[in-house]
Amino acid sequence: MKPAIAEILKKHTDSLMALPSVVGTAEGRYEGVPCVTVLVIELSDDLLGQLPNELEGYRVVVSESGEIKAL
């Protein structure tokens, strides 16, 4: 059985956030199936090459969000 996405995010968020342009991670859905969402300022081929396609059995979906600022 796969671990919960929350556990995967806890385990991998720091390493994902260390990549340039990554501003967040979240639980998401892709075609109705749970996935790991990686939020980036700007999507590039170089960044896509550094991100995994899946983490511990969950698809990784990259979403261009722009810069995120606290209100």
C-alpha cells in the first residue's frame, strides 16, 4: 500500500523546494487520481528535467503559479 500523500510531501518538500523556481508543494488531483503538485514560478525545460515524474507511486504534476507572497 502506498503511503499517504501528506507523508510523501513531508519527506520530499525540502528537497523539491531547494530547486530554483519551486515555490510550493501540495496534494492535488490529476484526472481524478491523487497526485503530488509542485508549484513553480516559471516552468522551463531545465526545471522539468530536475523534477521527478513520480514520487513513491504518485504522479508529480507541475503547475506554474508565479511568485507566491504572504498576505
